[in-house]
Amino acid sequence: MTPTVESIWENLASQLRNFIRARVRDHSAAEDILQEVFVKIHRKLSTLRAGERVEAWVWRVTRNAITDHFRRTRPNEPLPSNLTSDSEGEFEGPDLSPCVRRFVAELPPTYRDALVLTEWQGLTREQMAKQLGLSISGAKSRVQRARIQLKELLLDCCRFELDRRGNVLEMQPRQKRCDGSC
């Protein structure tokens, strides 16, 4: 069965959005990149070679769109090695990086490794599965469980106030061990 743009959107849009937002701090730019990705998917889906895995192709298109974004916004600077932006975007919320790092470090090693490989090192779940000797469905489950555990740790520690796009506007510690700055 040939996938449609709609089915790709339903299955991958949320993951792609998170992947882009982790690399591009300006959330409106991240949304623009996501839309560019789906325009490219719409235009080029019919040119996909038989046997080529759609999900791997979509992730490649996404990584290329992020690279193009940095080349457009900073044409005279080299691309960052990990594709993270140092620029300040329109959105200025609390920096959750220390919290996320701290709680990722608290995860069991199997889940911590899954998040590090997919979210920070940019491996696809298929690549992670191969590297860790897992089935693809096992790798997907491990990443999903890791995200759930990380979310539970964050929500146990702090109360978050979000805007309509899901950006963190404010965080308040819930427990003494959580000082709000993590």
C-alpha cells in the first residue's frame, strides 16, 4: 500500500515537530520547517523509489530542511555540528535543558540510551534498533516508554503552564527536591 501525505502526517507529525523543535529554538520557525517538510513530501512522494522506506525518507527530508533553515538564516556561518540554534527566537520561556538532562540521567540505562540515540544523536528508530540489537518495534516501544518515564519525572517535579502551542511559559516546583531551576 502506498502511503499518503495524510497518513504520514498522522503517524509522524508530532515526532517530526519535536525533532525540529529540539534543534531550532524559534518555535514559529520550527512550525514553518515542519510545513516545508510536508510540502516537500506532498510534491515528491510520487518520486519515491520502490522499496525505499518512507519513514527513513521523511526523516532525511526533515534533516535536510533543518540544514536549509540554518543556511538561510546564517549564510556566512558554518552549520552547527549538532544542528542546534544559539539564536534567540520570538519565544522566551524557561530553559528546561538542565531539568531534562537531570531527569534523562535518572532514567534506567536502556531508556536513557534510547532517548540519547534518537533525540540527541538523531538516529532513526531503525538505526537505533540495529545498533542495540533490537527489533524495530522493540526500539519504537523503548523510545515511547522512555518519553513517558521522562514526562512523569518532569510532571512529578514541576507544574508547567503551557501556551496554546505547547511552549512552556512557566514552571513551579512541586517538591522540595525540585527547586524549579533543576
